[in-house]
Amino acid sequence: MKKNIDSGLLITRIAIAFPMSVYGISKVIHGVGFIEDMMSMHSLPSFFAYGVFAGEIIAPLMLIIGFRARLAGLIFAANCFTATILAQTANIFKLNEFGGWALELLVIYMLVSLSFFFTGAGKYAVSTQNKWD
């Protein structure tokens, strides 16, 4: 069977970016007040909470269309890492009610998005001709 890495990259881009964008849309609708509170609890400026829109709306859209996928993957991964540090540190060594790792989904998002930093978007993308793609 012939390998089609570019199709696999496209499917993977959509598979992680679309669900993450749903989280971002929820934050557009309901606001980021709870994230501002977490920022304050960690002695960070509360306006940093608005960075979630870069990680959960802009970067996923960039990944879906394949525009600057390396940069988008890095932003997406940083968003997931920040969510882990701010909101999920208590779950690092916990299992969920089904016996899986409590951080499983968030870490999968982070690692797959980080892989786009190394691979780029592949052939099926809006932009593939610069050092960030």
C-alpha cells in the first residue's frame, strides 16, 4: 500500500484542531472570567487570559487550513501546556473514572500539535513555502 503522509497530516490537523476550536468558541460565548481568576491566583496579569483565543481559535483555524502550521502547532501546544499548569496540576497523577489518565486528552492535544512544529502541514495546505510551514 502506498503511503500518503500528506493525507494523514491533513486528517490529524482536523482531528485535533476542530475539537479544540469548540473549546475556544465556548470561551467566546461565555467569557474567560474563570481563566482571569486562575491568572490572578498565580500572580499573573489577568489580561493574559485572552491569550486563550490564540490557542483555541486562531491556532486551530491555522492548522485546519494549513497556514503556518509549525507556528500554529507551537501556539496550540503552549496553550495546552499552560492549561495543564494553571488548571490541571492536581490531575497529573490521577486516573479518570474509566481508569485512563485524567490528563490524557489534553496531553494528546499538546503532543500532536507539537508534532506539527516538526512536520509542518504537509502538501494539503494553504501555505507551504516558508520556514514556518
